[in-house]
Amino acid sequence: MIRRHPDIKLLRRTEDIAQLVTLQATILDAMWPLLKPGGMLVYATCSVLPQENTLQLQGFLERMPQARERPIEATWGIAAGVGRQILPGEDGMDGFYYACIEKLSA
């Protein structure tokens, strides 16, 4: 996103990342009980930071025993442990991350 919004470099600080990661985890944990068994959660960020992406989802999968990754079968991006990462410049795109998480039955 920095390519399209260079002001991010001026408006964001390194310390912001930890706060965003905590907020993302809070949102994920709060919405999980609302998803019915068999339902699918699509998690997406406009980030390339592992803390917001693969590490966030690995932590979520550890916290939620009914959560299971559904691998994304695609030719875009790269497999990132959990989910797929698109790096800036790939196919003229910005950096993005996507993951699909399925809620198993109790």
C-alpha cells in the first residue's frame, strides 16, 4: 500500500504494529463464536508483515481448536505456511495476504 499511499511512512511508526496485531487478534477472537460450524472465515490484510499475517493466523489456530486452515489453491502469490502472500510488484499488485479458516463441528 505504500506505493499508492507514501504518506504511510510519515503517519505510521514501528510501535503501531504491535497495537494493530493485538487489535486484529481481538477482532478474530470476537467474531469466531458468531461463525456457525462449517462456516468459512476469509482473513485478508494489505500487509506483508508476518506478525499481521502468518504469525497472526498460526496463533489463532492454536487458540481455537475448532479452527482449521483451508489451503487456497491458486497460482497467485506464494504459500505462506498459513494462507498466501502477494508481494509488492507481483503482477503489478501491492502486498496482500489471504487465508481461509473453516470452523469445524463441535
